[in-house]
Amino acid sequence: MIVTRFAPSPTGLLHLGSAYSALFAWDQAMNVPGRAKGRFLLRIEDIDTARCRPEYESAMREDLAWLGLRWEEPVRRQSEHRADYAAALDRLKAKGVIYPCFCTRGDIARLASAPHGIEPIYPGTCRGLAADEIARRQAQGQPFALRLDSAKAAALTGPLEWRDRDRGVFTADPASHGDVVLARKDIGTSYHLAVTLDDHLQGVTLVTRGEDLLPATHIHRLLQALLDLNVPEWRHHPLIRDDEGGRLAKRTQALAIRNMRESGETPESLRARLGL
């Protein structure tokens, strides 16, 4: 049985691009000719409590229901499952593949280089810190994130592959992302860790999401191997863009589903606009 999910962060109103992603996931589970109906899940990715708002979650649910989507209850809300992420971090710590990083964004920007607009790859500054130095800094109360030692982790797992239904089989290349953060200083986890663990715990068999997230799958495949998690298939769909070709954002209020509804859009006309 196909199990898909739509996993928004409630930091603004649902926009056209996110609606496409939700409808795409729904169709993969429910509307594929010749295949039995599957399951469609809604997950609220609200680990960033400083930006997420309950009123946005309520508005998103209303807009999704207006689109004709139905999901299983209870909905998994990431902020309610921090113990799951902490337990996963403990397992990774026991394998010796994570380490504390005391660098700030400013430190990393000064030490690493990257083309304009692309986040620089962490240069591994704290990877080799001695245990007594780590203990000293922690005793002083210096804030730190937890990073994945990607080279050490890849050596443990060996070569890995993953499959995108449209693009074929990929050889995982986590080194291309450097040592990513698995637990932010302020929230105790990260997108990479939370989404990978959630998909396993919820039994997701097909991960559908925008093609901008395709590169992150290299990291997620590595985490699956390290934590003995289920390996789904993926399908990365094209992004819906604005008139200038830019990626849609929640601040693009003209393309917020709420505003489109009020201007007379219907679920059917919106699907036609999106080619679904």
C-alpha cells in the first residue's frame, strides 16, 4: 500500500506551491489508475516554535479541506515528539558519528566559501576538538549544535543508493553536504533528522516533495542506514514558480490559497491551473 504525506511548517498561509505539493502527494496515494487507494497523512513540522503559529496551522487545515483532501487523525506534530529525536541522537552518539559544534553562522561564513545565495559547506572546524576542550566549553555554557561526521558515517554504512521514481537510482553522496546539523542549538533537532525519523515512524512508503529538496535525500539515506530505518521511494516534483520564475514563498500573499478562494477560485479551477 502506498503511504504518502504532506508536511507543512505553519509559518504563514498556504500558497499555491504548497497546495500543489499537497495535491501531488494525495494523488500519488489516492488517484493512480489501476492501483488500490493508499493512505495520505498530514504532518505538522513545527519544531521551529519561534516562527510557527497555531493560527497558520488552523488556516492550512481549512485550506486543505477546501481542496478536498482528507487525512488521518491524530496528526503528528513534531513539537510533541522531541523525545523521539533525542533518542535517535543518542543512538548516533553511541556510534561516534556526531560531534558538538560551537561555531556561529558568522564563524562559518568567514571560514567557508560558496557562491552567492548558497549556504556554505561547514569546513569541519569543531570536528577534531579534544574531549577536554569540549567539556570546558560546555561547562562555560557555550551554546552548540550537533553535527553529523558525514565521512565517518559513510565509512560505517558503506555505499548506499536511493530511487526517485522519475529520475532513477542515485548513489548517495552525503559528503557533498559536509557535516550537516542534526540538532540545532535552540530546538534540539533539525529538518534532516526529524523528517527522516518521522517518515519511518509513520510508515511512509513514497516521499513526495519539491525538487529543491532532492539534494537533501543524500543525507536522509545516510541517516536511514545509520538508524536502521525503512527506506521509501521518492518522487521529487517540479516547483510552482511566480511570473518572474522565482520560487514561491509564504510572503507571496497574492498566491495564498486563502486569497485565491476569496477571489472566486474553486478547487476544480485551481487543479486545472496546476495541471493536476
